[in-house]
Amino acid sequence: MTAIKVAIADKQALTKIGLKSLVGNRKDLQLLGDVDCLEDLRSILKIDQPQVLLVDYNLPDFISIRNLQEVKTLSPDTKILIISSDNEKSNIFKVIQIGISGFVTKECSQHEIVGAIYAAAKGEKFFCNKVLDLILENHLKKEPEDDCLPTELSVREVEIVRLTAGGMNARQIADKLHLSHHTVYTHRKNVMKKLALGSASELTLYAVKTGIINT
């Protein structure tokens, strides 16, 4: 199996040491390098084009939320996995809307972080429970006029939205619900059309805002 190419962008020494050890000790992960400035990040994206970028946007004089969009421009196939202790919900929403592949905190376990790397490399979304809790706390405080959903989903569609937003791929959902992969894809396509959504991250935000996700 070809190793997943990973790059690290973080200024905190202990975090970098930990992540480098975590990635370097696994045969199925290949560490391309670690950077601690924007210019070096641009260089590694242009030259090496990592499959997964582990990055913290919430450090002073480093990579900002605005720079994350530049990452997607310089290396469109690179999946962005945020590893940050930022608790500001507005920031978390901003980076999710950019189209990141996942968000875990620096308090998460090695198992969660490795799982997030694997998910990102496969094109899946991964949000740890701590991040989902923060999003839920913000989005369940809706105005009364928002209580009635404009679009009605079937029970099966709601279940598929919940599992998708929770990080499961179509194969895992099919196995869990005892459905064919084709049926899951069809349901998900219909949901995206009903809700006029264009991406999995938008579907995750919808699930959080409407309370479909339970943590």
C-alpha cells in the first residue's frame, strides 16, 4: 500500500515533535516535512503537493484562516486537516465553510488524529466530538422562526445525513443500515438536491444546525 504523504504546518515546538513522531512511526504515513512559516508552506505545497496537510491556523504571526484558501489554490488535491485548540465557534465555522477535510483539537488522542488523517486522505470528513459540541452549542440556539425546517426529509434520509455528518462513508453507512451502496448514494444525492447543498461540509453544517447530529 502506498504511504499517505503528510506535511505539518505548526509553530509550536512540542506539537510539531508530537505530530512528527506520530506520522513518522507509521509505515502507511510518509512525512514530507514540517514548516513554521508561510513561505515554506507555499514551497512544500508547490513542490511536494502533500495528500494531507496538518495545520493550525490559530497561532500568532503564522498561517491565518485566509491563507487556508490559498492552500486550496496552490495544491487543490491537498486535504486540509486542522489540528488546533481554537474554541472560537465563528472561526470554526469559517474554516469548515472553506472546505477543510477535518478538525480535531490538540487534546484529541493519537487514535483520533490518525483516524482523521486516514479519513482526509480518502476524501472523507472527520470532526472530533469536541468540535461538534462547540458547533452544536452555537447552532442549536435558533430563533423561533427557524424551528420549522423548510425541507422535509424522510426518516431514512435523516439517518443517512446523521451518519454522513458523523464521518462515515457510503460503504460504512450501507453496512450499518443493511442497504446497498447504490441505495445510499441515491439517498444522499436526493438529500443534497432537496437541501440545495453543494458539499459534504455544507451537509455537516446542516446536520449540526438542525440538531440531526447527537453527541
